Amino acid sequence: MYGWRGRIGLIVPSTNTVNEPDFYRHLPEGVSVHVSRMYLDQEAHRESDDLDELEKMTADADRCARSLATADVDVIAYGCTSGSFMDGAGHDAELEAELEAISGVPTVTTAAAVRRAMEALELESVAIATPYVEELNTRAERFFEGVGFEVTTTDGLGIDIAGSDLDRRSHGAQLPEQAYRQLAAMDLSDADGVFLSCTNYHVTDAIEYVEADLGKPVVTSNQATLWDALRTLEVDYSEVGLGTLFDR
């Protein structure tokens, strides 16, 4: 039986092509993942100045949570970073509570998972690297400062859509090498650790090299979400090996 140690129900934006493969590659033996997608109109989102399409997408999470509950999953992971931080401190926990009430299943959101990961690593200050436009970078800073972290610096690639990797203008088209170079060009001297934001930013393969070469513990959206889901399942994750976080 698939998922004999535990089943993760994963909710992702419909355009996301990275989160699901990242989970598949790093799941412990006996843990399975089952995915539901929130519809994101990528062209409308690309043209939106006020992030209306992200708001509409997040509203579709309720349907996804109900659907995943019918697959008898043991934990639900809401796999969208901006969708769980965009309304500020507390939105991550509110969304977890809402989806858990709808599904009857313990739920983690990416922004809350990242917050917990930073706490587990005992970080007080972080440098944030993203593929985002400036407005989302500002919201990320506001969220993490609002939950008690000092943001020392933020850098975004200025890409305005969380689209598929078939679209060169999309978050999903960026490779781990891009994330490594992005962080290497930033001033990390005042940061206790670094956060690579976006579940559709292909960065997990860069974690080992960033920690080894730049000397900072790394938190990424997909890494932290998987870590938090496995903790919720109470499954041993020591074999996963996605950076210092998985030693916690």
C-alpha cells in the first residue's frame, strides 16, 4: 500500500511544476504524496497590480482540502508561500486553521512551515531571495518581520508570474544555479541564515552548496513544507538530507 507510514495531501497553484516533483524526490520510504491544484489564471495574474488572482486562487484551497480529505491523507500541506504570507502575520496560522476545519486533517502552510523552520534553526535574522516582483518582496519582508525575524536584505528576480517551467518568464523556469548565484551576489554578513522563497522556485538542489560555500543555514519553501509535514506525521526524516534543517 502506498503511504503505509503516512500520506501527505499537497495543495499547489495550478501553474506550479516544482513543488510536487521536489516532494516525490525526497519522500522517506513508505510516505506518499497526493496532489490537488488551486486554479491560477496566469495571464490575468501577470497583468494584475493588486494580486487579485492570488486571492482568488487561495479561495480555491477550500475545495482542494475537501477533495484531499476523501483520499484519507494524514496531513495537508498548503504549498504556496505568497498565498500564505500575503495578508501579513497571522494569515499563515488562520489559513491552517481554516483548511483543517474544512478537511478534518492536520494542516501546514508554507509560510508557517518556514517560520517554524527558522525557529528550529534558532535564526534571529534572515536574508531573503525570491523570484518575485517588488510588491511580493515587500509583503514577504512585512510577514517575517511581523512574526519576529529581522530581515537584513531582500533580493527578487522581478518575475511576475508563478507559471510553468515551459514559460521562460516564469518562476518555475529558474534553475538551482540561479538561486546559488543570486545568494552569492547578496550581502549575507548580517544574516544568521537565508530563505529562498517560492514553492515554484527550483532551489532544493542548491541547498547543499549554499550551506557549504556561503556558510549559512538554508531554508527553502519546499524543504520547510516537507519537513513540517513529516514532523506532523511523526515520521523519521533523518534520511531526507535537505540541509541543516533536517538535522533538527
